[in-house]
Amino acid sequence: MDTDEECSIVLELPERDPFFDKKKKLLQSKGFSPKERIYLRSSSKPDWMSATVELLLQIARIMQLNELELYFAEEDVCTSMEFYSPRNELEALNSIVFLTDISLASCSHLHTNILQGLRQTILDLITDVGDKNSVKGGVVQKDHSCDQEERLIEWGESNGVKTQLKIACKFQCDFLSFCTNITFPFNIYNTNFFPPKIFTDIEGAGRGAIARKDLKVGDIALEIPVSIIISEELIHETEMYGVLKEIDGISSETILLLWSMKEKYNSDSKFKIYFDTLPEKFNTGLSFSIEAITVLDGTLLLEEIMQARQFLHAQYDELFPALCNTFPDIFPPELYTWEKFLWACELWYSNSMKIMYSDGKIKTCLIPIAGFLNHSLCPHVMHYGQVDPAKNSLKFCLSRPCKSGEECCLSYGNFSSSHLITFYGFLPQGDNPYDVIPLDIDGADVDSGEDIPKSNWTSHMVRGTWLSRDHKIFYYGLPSPLLDHLRRSRSPMLRTKTFLQENLENELEVLENLKDIFDDMIENMGEIDLNYRENCCWDEKLAMDFKSTQRRIACSVSTSCLAGMDMLKNELCKCMAEDILG
């Protein structure tokens, strides 16, 4: 909005947001409404710009929360330093840039300077977020050959690819950052959008895409024409498709998987250069040895990997050897072994992405060249997956700057470490805010009376309490939805978060029970022998590293419960003393 006297920016939470009610409640708890108009008035006060930006950012952060971040959001913490995650911070800042650009396109000359000043302030904050939260990757090895990768780039550019990136081979100094070359996955359990990962078969080595020049917010780092994207249309005219389409219930993803098993060995394939850059072995959780699986005892990841492998074995047994016996020319037995099937599964889980085409259809695809982009919890590229109808291409635009020579990274999505290990084979660098321990408790709150608000969360979880800013009594660094559910489960009619003796006693019992749960969990995980780790294979090391992160989370919850119990006991002593004196 722009008038001769003032201009403003409106931040509005759309009612179609799937978490509209939860976000509205959180906004109101911090003094905002779902639609806020922030006026931009130049002031003689030196801090007017920072105060305006602080206000915009507090609102935008809440509006950009995803489901997990919303679960852990703290209603009673209201500070300009609130920080939910690098992803959320970048989304919030970029949303303000977007609104500012709209205002600049229609504002009067009188307000151009104000809006440009606001835009530059936000861009500076985006740069700061990247500087503070990015984790440095491996050291680029100039003497390590990337000939195959360079040929793929040349092939891509000859077919219309536009890129501001070049490929570098690198050596990772930290095993936790091992194999962070990404591409794009699909999930065997649902069709949500996932971004990428590709691995080398040399432990500790990887590939990455680095900027050829300084790139700023909004620049296109990589543009891939639809013509070289591998999708189901490629096989519609093949003999293989004619056979597979008659199989009841077979998915397009499975058809693509079977096609790629054969296409890998096709010397005349249009995508031969792409297949040549793929590793002979994908080191994901699906390839874990018995020794690595054993290390995971006491963690939910063991069950997740075993279920995924059972699913794949069942899928393979349904198709083979029947297809090879019936159509040996189309499905040569030597190309359709279990080992090659697993390779193709790992290829598509870790290298595919779902993209939306111009006609609105969503398809699972392989994207040559994009696989060289690594994952980061604080990525440069956050939004991709939708074809630009004007150019009929897939664009990877920057959400934060990338300097010349700096590695350009993507976001896979908001995945826990268990998912990343199972389908990608790595743990992310830094604290993963989506690394949670789910709790197997009934998520439906008991009837707590009409005058006591109920929680509408249907599942509960914890994460590292070091990520919380509120460790005071009634909060303890733990998620409020979980605590509220446990309180009401024990005492449905009790009003919580008051310093009454009955309430404090209920609170103490909640923390005691929660501490017992996590103490048992820590005991079941067992100790980790770091000396033994040094002599282990890659999968055992990765399993140990995962268990270490789970133990760290569980220990933080147990410690926070203990600290909370001490606070409650002190308050109970005060209550009893007051009763005696009163």
C-alpha cells in the first residue's frame, strides 16, 4: 500500500494454510493477528529500520513455520531473537523481500528509498543467516579427476542446460559429512516431495557444485530443460512399457525403476553419460550390513530399515523371476538380479524428485546434473520442483547468496536423521532441528472440561532440549503440546501452569514418568565404544553416529526433566512453608 504520506507492507496468513488455526493462535499469543499491516515511516530515531524489520520478521517467522517447527514453537517466549530453524529464517526473510519487491513495483518515488533501504537490510540479514549457520564442506581436491562429471556438464549445456556452477571433487574431513552429494528421492510409503543425494563408492570422497561467480538472492544457479529430464514418457513407446502397463497396480515409479536397470547397460542410450557418472554402489541404510543393523539395536531406525528392506524384497519377489521367465528378451535375467534391483531402488530413492509440470501433473523424475548439488540445513536453494511454463525448464533459484568458489547447496526437505540415513546414507552436518524421537502415546487428549483448552496434536515427540529457549518451570525445554497432554492425562480437570500445591505435585509426577521413559531408552541403546568405531566399516560408523545423536537427545530430555524436578521440589517446599506459616 502506498499513499503520499505513508506506505505499508501487509503480512497475511492465508486461510488455506493447513495449520492456519495453530499459527493464528501462536500469532495472537505474541500480540499479532493473522493479517498485520506494518507501516514504513522514516523516522529521526536511528533504530527505526531495525525496529520495523524486527516486527516484520517476528510475524513472518510464524507464518512460515512448518508442522514440526510449529509443534516445538514456544508461545510464552516472545523475543526478537526467536529462531526456529535456518530454513524458517530464510523463508521468512525471503517472503519479506518478495513483498518489498511488489511494493517497489507500484510505489511512488517518495517511498522508493524507504523500500530499497528495507530490502537491503533484509538481504544483509539473509547473508548473516548463511554466514552463521552454514557448515563448511570438504576440501576441494584439484588433483582428483572429475572427467566424467565435466563431460556430463558439457552434454547438458549442449542440450540447453544453463549453469552458474562447476563441479569439484572433494575429500570430506569429517565422517558425519561423508557422501553429501545429493540428488532427488521418492519415498516408498508416500508421494511427498523430496530433494537429492548421490554418493561415490570411495569412503570419504564426494562431489559438489561450486559457484563460478558471485551469485545473489534470486539468481538462477542452474536451469534444466524438460527435454533431458528422465520421466515416464520416455518409456511409453518401448516394449517394456507395453508389458508392464498390463500388470495390475504397478506404479509409474516401479516402471521407471525397471527401465533404469536395463538402460544403465544400453550403450546407445541418450543418457549414457548420466548413467556413467552414477556410482556402482549406493551407501544408504538399505545396504547396511548385519553388523551395522546390530549396532542400531535400541533405536527406531533398526525397525525402519528392516521394514523398508522387507518391502523391497516383497516387491522384487512379485516381479521376478516371473518377468524374466515370460519375457526374457525384454527382461534379461542377468540384468534383473536382486543386487541390481537394490541398486536401482537406491538410485531412485536417493536421486529422484517429484516435479510439477506445466499441465499440473506431478511426476517422479531423475534430473541429470542437479545431483551434484549437496544438502545443507542452511541451503542456498530452497524452492525447486516446478517447471517454468515460459521456458519449459526447471530452475534452481537462490534464497541466499553464494560467493564465487563457494559450494552451492540444496535442501532435501525437513527430514529426520533416520530418514536421511535410510534413503540417503548420511547424517547432516550440524544440529538437525528435525531430528526427533517420536513417542508412542495416545495423542488424543482426554475430556478436560469446556473451560480448559484442548490440544489438537495427534502425535507427540521430543528433540534435543538444547534447541529450546525456555527451561523455566512448566516448560523445561520440552514441547508444550507433549507436556499439556501428559498433564491432562493424569489430572483432566486440573488447571495447569499455576503454583498451587496440587498442580505442582501433578507436574512433578509428569516429569518423573517422562524421565523414567528416557532413562530406559538410554539404557536400551547401550554405550558406544568410540575406540572400536575407528576400525569399523562405513555403515557401522554411520550406525554408531546415529545412535550417538539419539542418545544425546534422550540424555538432554532426562537432564531437563531432572532439572525441572528440582525446581518443582523447591516450589513445593515454599508452598508447604507458606501453609505452615499461614
